[in-house]
Amino acid sequence: MEEITGAPHCPAETAELRDRVAAFVSDRVMPHESVLDAGGPQAAAILRGLRQEAKAEGLWALPLPAELGGQGLPLRSYAHVAEAEGASDHGPAALGSATLLDALMLWRHGSPGVRDRYAERLVAGEVRACYAMTEPEVPGTDPFLTATRAAPGEDGIWRVSGRKWFTSGAADADLVTVLARTDGEPPDREGLSLLLVRTRSPGFRVIRELPVLGAGGQYEIELDDVAVDHDHLIGERGKALAVAGERFQLGRTLRCLRWLGQARRAFDLMRERAVTRTRSRGPLGDLQLVQRHVFESLLALRTTRPLVYEAVARLDAGLDAHVEVGLAKVAAARTLQQVADAAIQVHGAAGLGPDTALPALFRTGRAARILDGPDELHITSVARRVLRT
């Protein structure tokens, strides 16, 4: 896999692992993307097969803690692999790294019972988890207005009621971590807690799927007096945002790495098209406007990658990375949208149809600028921090 520079040097052993992952995603995952995108029994069967192949080839759960059955690849090394893995939306799921955030959250902040019951099974792919935070009538950027409630009964059992939406993978999940108010009233800054809910519990239901620009995978869910065991509180009562902040910094950085991988995929498609597509007067790449698309895309990639890897370095060192993650998130989302758009333009009508990954890559780039915090949130958050310091 040829590198586009802009990141720290990749050690030889990591480069070899990255190339193996890139080949797996390109040769095994990408040919099945249309079926995997559609979901259903056939997609589930294909995904099971891919996971078995990944395990057999020693590529399963690379960044997951070794204590839980993963391979313990540190973030600074996994970052290079994550780009290759994320070139397809289905790469992380096929290779077992999609559970990283949930597994780490349960391992670090779950009760002993929760850790023993679920953490290793998550890493092994035996159970699936998702995360529910945003609500239909509440701005996603203002968690202090969360309306979902969780109240403890005399028996210690929590009762959770509320509605969440844009919950990724909820239809197939066995567990969902729910942000709920356990104390106080909106918009109190304290009193928010995280609870781990079993999706088979009475009162839990998936209301509808919420296609994002035509793509599935996001859902609206309802909890109607759902019973949750007393020890399924994640972290301390009323301290959800501390746990969520830790999750968000790592999660956004991982998504940035995967968006870089997808932007690189779009760039490679554009470059190949410019070189191989001919007109009566020669290759498409001879046109200055096409050359400009190539230049601007390469510039975006090379200026974005250092921002993402700076966030990686700070997180790997255990340092606060709010500014670095905010910069990286905005830059990587914009870069994916920009490069995918340029690649579509160079492909012409072919870039709008089903024969390339470009429509999906563009859709991901556009959605990335809103989901997981809109650009405006990160811009104002970073600016405020800079002005305060």
C-alpha cells in the first residue's frame, strides 16, 4: 500500500500489518459492500464468514485489550492500520475493531459483574452493542437537555423511559448504553448517567430506521419503563459526561482515521480515472481542470493527516486532546467530502452510478460534517478553548 505522506513514520512491522489489512479489506470486504450495505440475512452470513477469515489470519480485534482477548495494538500503531481498515465502512466490523469503544467503556467503567459478563464476549463478537445519546426533540449538541429518565426502585432496579434516535446498529444490538437523567432537571449540568440496557428487555423497541441520505444503519428507539439491573450503571451516578467525553475523543479520532482511508480510496479512484480515461485528444488527466482536482485533493489529504495524527499522539500519551480532536474532526470530514466530490466530477456520470464506491464515500463525507457533532460545534468549542488559554 503506497503511502500518502503527512503522518509520522510507520515502522516496518506496522506497515506490514497495515498492508495485510488493506489487502483483506480490498480483496475480501469491498466485493461484498453492496450486499453488506443492504443488510438482512445474506449480509449477516457474509459478515460472519469475513470475521472467521479475519480470525484465521490473525487480523481479528487488533486494537482491543489483550486482557479481553484482543491483540493489544497500541493506538499509535493502530492508527496506521485504522486508515486501511476504514477504507470500507464494513472493514472495522469485519476485523473486530468496531467494538473498541464499547469494550473499553465497559472494561474501564463497568461494574465487575458487567465486565465479567460482557466485555470479553464483545471482543469475541458474540454480542453486539450500541450507544444511544441523542433524542428527537433535543439538540444533539446539548446533552444537558436530555429528557430520558432513569429512576431507581426500592429493589435497586433502575427503570428507564425515553426515546433516542440516530442510534447506530440498534436493530441488531444485544446491548445499548443509554444516556439518561438520574437526578435533577434539565438543563442541570449534573445528574446524567449511563446505563447498560439489554435490548431484549420488556419495554425496549426499535421504532423505525432512519436512512441517512438513503443509507441504512441508524435507528430510533423507545424505552418504556425498561428494567435495568442496579450494577449496569456505567461509571458513577451523575458523572456520565466524564465517561462520554473519554469515549468521544477516542471515537472521533478513530473516525477521522477511517475517513482518511476513505478519502484515500476516492483519491485513488480519481487518479486511475484521470490516467486511463481517454478522449479524442488524449488522457483525461491532460486537462488542467482535472489536474486541479488532483492537486486540491492531494493538498487536503496531506494537510489533514498531520492534524489527525497529532490527536492520536496526544491521546496515546494520555493528554487532553480536545483542541486537536476538534481540528481533526472538522478537517477529516471536509476532506472526505471534498475528495469524493472531486472524484465524482472527474468520473462524470459514472461517478453517480452504482459501479463505483463514490456515491457512498460522498454520502459518508457529507454526513460526517453533522453526525458525531456538527462542524459548528467543534469550531466554536476549539475557538473558545483557544481564547481562554
